[in-house]
Amino acid sequence: MRHQVTIGWAKSSKNGEGTPNLKNNVDIGAGAKIIGNMTIGDNVVVGANSLVCNNFEANDVVGGVPARSLKKEIKK
């Protein structure tokens, strides 16, 4: 995890379950925001300044606002 990363909960989530669940070996770039009730799988790389508010499976590379999978784009 780099500097100025925010990991937070979403107030609008029902039952108060709005916290992110980060699995093992997640690499989070500087300034990334990870908000809400979602899971980020093992070995995921989150790009700098990304806004993550959706689930991502293991071994993925994500980035953008809002974050999306970049793994397919990298393989091209």
C-alpha cells in the first residue's frame, strides 16, 4: 500500500456491511480509493489514483475511475 490510500465504507450499504474485504498480496497504488462493500481477490494490483467500488477476482490488474479490469488490455 502506497501513500494517500483511502479504504472506507459506504454509508448507503444496507445492514451496515459496507467495508471492503482485501485478500492476500493486494498491491495498492498511491492515492487509490477503495470504497464500499466489495472483495478484492488475492494478488490484485490496483493502479494509482483508482476508484475501486466493485469486486475483482484474484490475479487481476485494475485501474481507472471507476476501476475496471486492465488485464485483458495488457495482454494485447
